[in-house]
Amino acid sequence: MQIVLSPEVEALVQRQLTTGKYKSAIEVILAALQLLEQQEDIYQGRLQELQRDALIGQQASQRGEVVDGAIAMSQIRANLRSRYSSSEA
């Protein structure tokens, strides 16, 4: 199987080779694929985390455990002011 790289990707591979960190284009491509795999793992983990958080929020809402957005923001600002002012003391 032969892979044809676009000029932009080929230039990127060449730049990586000139750093001396990689000995061949294959090493550059393998490193890139490893990073892609790591990124996908992180994204998948984060997506599951967000889905879990959304479910928790939905369940709290169904139980009536919600706070009006304006009130919540007001409480957050007050907490931040309190933390900021106590750290100056």
C-alpha cells in the first residue's frame, strides 16, 4: 500500500525530521498516530464524563433540586468575591 501525502503534510514531516528527533518519515507518522489515539481516548473519556454530568443534572432537575440561573450566578460571584477578599488578608 502506498500513501500519498499532501504537500503541506509532507512539509510538516520534513520539519519534524530536521529537528533530529525522528530518523524517518515512518517514525513521524507513527508518533502522530499515537498522539491521535491518545487524543481520541481523552475525548471519549471526557464525553462520557459530560454525559454522566448531564444525567446527574437531569435527575436533580426531575427531583426539583434546581436553582434559577441568575441566583446561581449571584451565588458563584459571591463565593468568588469571598475567596478573593480572604486571600488578600
